[in-house]
Amino acid sequence: MTNDPKPFEVRNRHFDRLFNTPGLMWLGQNTNHFSPHPAVVKAMLEAIEREEYHAYAPPVGFEELRTLILEDLGLPEQSVLVTDGAVEALYNVCHTVCTPGTHFVTTDPGWKWPIHFAQAAGATTTEIPIYDPGHGYKLTVAQLEAAVTDKTKLIYLVDPNNPLGTCYTRDEIEAFTRIARSVDAYFMHDCTYAHFADEHTLAARFYPERTFTIYSFSKWLGVAGLRVGAVVAHPDLIQRLAAAPPNNLGSNVISQRAAIAGLRTKREWFPEINRRQRRNQAEIVKAVATVPGLSVAVYPSQANFLVVECVDAGVKPEALCDAYRAEGIMIRQGTYHTPRFGHRFVKVSTTVPEAWADAFCERLPAMVDKARTLKEVAPLF
């Protein structure tokens, strides 16, 4: 038996070091570092002062929050299960729907964890490659038609795509749900980044009886560390998810109070957040254009990040991440999302103070030069 630390220990220590690095500029996790509306902070402080944390919250969420989520989505006939972050919602759906012998379909790149959840539940998985400028870095109807079978139980689409930032049209979403219905599959529409898109169409509008809509507060509201999200679906589906959820004692009371305040004030606060992150996107695109071999795959991104291609510059993504880490800036290597295409790019988050984005831009030429000289890079996750 070896005394070497297990991979989960190494991974946790890595992120513990990042979290405890004073002044670290977080440009790698799509987290929103703009200050929220004052009402959000006030709601949390008041809940603490009232000592609401002594009691469990209602098992599927505060009724006011559930109502506000449905209003925000425009899905009044659906139901809501509030979860400890959107990840828990994804986990619950995958473990409820996927069973041994079933088939799970998603895109490559995409967000990797639902693949692991489906596999842990016994499903086989298919990742459809979409890193292709010829198709606009998007899943095509023909690709999905070719991938599904009579065993397909769950189709997972993160839209806008993480990490590419592409968003699907109404016609595309309608076609995808038609394919799901044709094989009697469920459709899991991960709308974590929908608030940043110019236009966004919900799959639940076309396939309400079998669509799970995944809702997150981590990105648009900027409360990733509070862990609050939701899954929205037909009441019969929510009944299945609520029968044996990962947490049957209600999600964090303080987090839910923040979410309620965020939804109440969203119209007066969030448009400025999106304007600022689009400003950061524009500055990064200009900086990338000055470095030979670098390019931005999708612009403007319909989410709060950009994919910066570095393969033609002869730079390994991990080396570029390591160079920036020494400068107190975290960006994400492509292999986090996709082993197949990860050697091509890094991902840079844009819901950050303008000074952080500018620091990334100012250092970019020097960081590329430094990355070319790095022979060994510590493990990244």
C-alpha cells in the first residue's frame, strides 16, 4: 500500500491553494465576481440576524423562490425543485433517469460532470464532436439524429455551450426536442448561461412533458459559493426527483433568500453586468488579435467566457495557464472540458472586474512567450 495522496486529495489541495491565494484574479471558472445588488446582501444579512439558519427550509424550496423562478423562465405550468446548486439538479436527473442499459447523449465539448453521473448510474454515453467552425461550433440536427437509438434515455444539452459560448436557435431547439420525442427520450436543457445570451429558447416550450430545465444562480447572480440552483419540469417529473433527492431537508436558507432578492431586482441590476462582461470580451478579442497564432473561436460569446485558441501559436494550454498562475491570474485549460479538443484552447471568464480582464490582456504577449519555455507544469484540474 502506498502513502501517496489520492487524486481527490491532490485536486482538493489545488483548489484550496487557489481559494486561499490573496488577490487571485478568477478568470477560469465562469464565476461572476461583480458585486450583486445591495438588496441581495441585505437579504442574507437579515436572514442571519433573524437566525433563520436554525431550521430546515421547505424540502423543494421556498414557495416565493419557486414562483419567481417560473416567472423568470416564463414556464407557469411547470414545477420547481430548488437544489444545492445546479450540479445537484444535474446529478438528480441523471441518477433518476439513467439506468443500466440506457444511453446518454451529449456534445464534445460540453460540461463533463453529467457524463460521469450518467456512467455512474449504468448508462453508456455518446459525446458528439462539435468543435468545428464549419458548423459554427454547434450540434447539428443531423448529428443528433445519427447518434440516438431506441435505448437513448437522456439527451443533455448545455445551451449556451460551456466552454464555446454558442447558443441554439428556436428552430434548432425545436428539432432537437422532436428527435428526443421520436425515441421517447428525456431532454435535459442546461440553461446555466442563458441570461447572458442575446436570445434563448427553452426546450420545455416544445417538449414540456419530458424536458428538465436546469437553472443556476451561480453565474448571473454571482453566488457560486452559496450553492443554490433548481430543476424545472412537469410536476410528474418533479415528483419523481423529489421522491429520493440527494438532499431531502431543503436547500440553504441564506442562499435561497439571496436568490429571491436577486430575482426581485434582476431587471434593474443584471443588464449592467452583461454590458460590463461584453466589454471585457471585446478587450480580450483585441488583445488576442495582437499575438500571432492566437484566435478567439466564438465572438461574441453568448455566455460569460471566451475560448482562446493557442494551438497555432505553438503554445500548450496548460503552460499558458501556469504562466498566468504565477501572475495571480487563473484561466482554464481546454482539457478540463474535452480530452479530444482540449489541446487547442484555454477558456477565459469575463464576468470579472475590468481591471482583471485588462491585466489578462496586458500580460498576454509576455505570457505566451513564457509558456513556450515551460517544460514541466504542475497538474491542473
